[in-house]
Amino acid sequence: MNLSIIGSEPSLDAPVWAKLCDAEKLYDLAKKRNPESRAELSRVIGSILEINVSLRESEMVADVLIRLMRQAEKDLRKTISEQISIIDDVPLRLVLQLANDDIEVATPVLSKSSALNDDDLMYIVKSKTAEYWQAIATRTSLSDQVIDILADAGDFDTALTLVKNESITLTSNALVALSDIAQGSEIMAAPLLRREEVPSEIATRLYNYVGAEIKSFISRNYDIDDKKIYKTVDNAVEELTAHETDNDGFIPNDCMIAAAHKFKEKDMLNMSLLLNTLRIGHIRSFIAQFSVYTGIPVDAVCEILSQTNGQGLAIASKSNGIKKKDFISIFMLSSKIWNQGRLVNMDEVQAAISFYNNAKS
């Protein structure tokens, strides 16, 4: 590579020109497989990219670095890719050069570079192999369009990466595509079930599949009464899939009530258990646990939880020594579930807190 391509009297600022000249000298050493020289070259390239330059100068820098990288060894290109992936103002041509390189080189910019827009990412998905899709699926920010194209690609590892990416919100289209793949794998079904955006109809399909797999696995590997296994798993499936359109739909069954009593016998029926049960959406098990915890009949607990002002829950909580912060958590979580996802407004929260403050302990 000859830096004369940008002229004998460069328009670049002196510091930029000096560093490019240094890079040229170091590149001659890099060709000789000298590790120290390659490390120094990587350092110089990083410092070049940190200099503020004009658009025209930026394109010149890109020309030089692209020519350099085309002849550099993979480990050096990978190092440069890692450096560039966290820099905002980088020439797009340079990032695209790295994004289309070997997957080891491409991964840092595919997973982190903000220079790549939706069109760039979708083009890479359409033109490259699944390894590149998986790198893109790890990004902390993905548009709905990119999420959909990744989910529709039908690649298991890409789908699993999307499901485990907690920084993004999966679209309805993606959830359907991913649930189809997950029905063939408990490895994917389990983390997909834990995502908040999964609707009940998809969760029902997945949980039925996972439940069957769990029963089969335990039967094959443990010397335990099959009937007990099936009862436990079927109860978990019933908990998730029950049709909850009115108060009767929230009535816990005998098994749930018996489980709550067992937790109490083992001194495990505490507020942490109740709140965790509520957070994962098991409202009927929570009602059974709250009933046993407070001594309030199940029917009365259902009536208390259905009140939008929280008065009954406040009285029950205060009289049973439930702290205010736990009462507020129960009120907000149970209201969201009871009212089919409707968020509690601040007036309702304030009213509930007022009832709690005025209730007798």
C-alpha cells in the first residue's frame, strides 16, 4: 500500500497524516508476522479513529484503513473490529468491510456497532450465513423489522439467542415464529416461557409441551411414583392454562391449597414465596398461599383481590403484619393479573396506601 494515493501535500490535518504515515511504516513490519509490530499497528489505528476529522478526511482515512485490513492477518482485523465496534463516528464503509469479513472478525461490529442501520443489518441477514445472524441477535437494541427477519430465518441458534436477549422486546410475529421452533425443544421453550411479552395462548402451547417433556425426563431418570409426577406437572400446566374470565376462574384447586399448607408446615410460607408466586403469574397458587398465610377463606381472598381500591387487601395485610412495601407489591401485581393486564393508575395506588395507613394492625 502506498500513501501517495492521497497526494504528496495532503489536505488532512497534520496529526492525522502523521499517524497514517506511522501506520504505513508499521504495516511493513506487520507483514513480517512480528507480534509487537501488529500490536503497535492496532494501537495506532485505534488512535486514528479517535481523531475528529471532516467528512472528506473520514473517507480518506477509510480508504487507507480498508486497504490496510485487506492484507492484514485475521487476528489483527479482529482486534481492529473490536476497537471500531465501540466508536460512534466511524466511516460506514469501514464497518461494512469488517461486518462482511470472516465471522470472528465480523462479530464485534455486528453485535455492537451503532454505525450499522436496519437496512445494513437486514442485508447481512439475507446475504450471510446463520453465524452472522446470531451475532446480530445479541445486539442490545434491535428494531421490530430486524427482530422479525431474524425470527423468520428459522435458525435454532439465532432463535435461542433472540429468546435469551433480555434487552429487546419480541414482536408478535417473532413470538409465533419462535414458539413454533420452541415446541421442538425444551431448551428454547423454558426461557421463552419466562419472557413477559409471551401471550397466554402461546404460553399454553409451550407449557403443555414442556410439561410432557418434564414428565418423560423424570420418569426415565428417577425412581419416583409416576402418578405423583404427572399430578405435579399437570397441576402446573393447569395453573397457567386455566380460563380466568371471572372470580370462579381464580379459585385454587385442592392440590394448590394442600401445597400451601405444606409450605407452612415446613416454615416456608413467607412473603418472599407469595410475591414470587404472584410475579410469575400463578394467581391461583397465590390465592391458596395468601389464604393459608392469613387464615382468610379462599372466597374472601378472591373478593378482596377483586377490589380496585385495595381496601380489603389493606385491612387483611395490616392485620397480618404484612409490611407496606409488600402490600403495595401485592396490590399492583394482583390488580394487573385480575384485570387482564390493565396497569394500576396512581389514584388507585394512593387510595390503597391511604387505606393501609388508616387500617388497624
